[in-house]
Amino acid sequence: MKKILTIIGLIITSLIITFLIAEIFSLYHFGNIPTFTTLTYLLFIFFFITYILLSLIYIISKRIKNEKIGIKKIISLILFFISLLLILGFIVILNIDWITYYSNYPSAPFYVYIIVRSLEFLLPSILFIIVGIVLLKNSN
């Protein structure tokens, strides 16, 4: 029961922080109908905040129990964090590139450019996630 309440509290806290960040940076104003891009930003911010809070809860619970956190687990937490940052970069840069490039040069190389830019951000992110999972699996 305690874990369920912790998860519900974590989700509610993440939602509140997400909408506060969105309001501060003028990504979304409560009551407006969001666009697809705005929904993408909101979902990513929500998952990002949730990951940070989960990591903090994990570290604090280990510290309270006086258990050590292995170096492999710390590295995997950092790799997951970096992969989330790369996905954020993918979303932000691709959106900016799409608008800028499409408005100036509506042609076929535009799609090649989008594919190259997406691979530039997504491949390292996927590799970091795979390495993080392997490290977690080997640390047990």
C-alpha cells in the first residue's frame, strides 16, 4: 500500500511540476487547447521530472537503509538521464529545424536532412539506454 501511495504522490507531484514549468516557460497556459508539439513537450517534461524524482527516491531510500549504491547502478542512472536529455534535444532541435528549413527551402533534401538530424540524436540515446540496461542487469 505504501508503494502505491508513493507512486500516486509521485505522479501528482510530477504533473504539478510539469504544468508549473510549462507555465513559467510559456509552453502551455492552463485552459488552452494544446497542439501536438505542445503535448509532446508536456509529456517529455512529465517523464523527465518523474525520472528525476524516481532517481532521488531510490537514492534516498538506499541512504536511509545504509545500503551502498554500486558504481554500475550510478553509471546506468546517469546514462538514462543523458539519453533523456538527447531525446529532449531531438524534440527541440527537430522542431526548430523543421519550421526554419521548411519555410525557406521546401524541397526533397529537406527529408534527408530530417532523417540525418533524427539519427544524430536518437542513435546515441538508444545506445545509452542499451548500455544502461546491460549495466543494471550485470550489477545484480
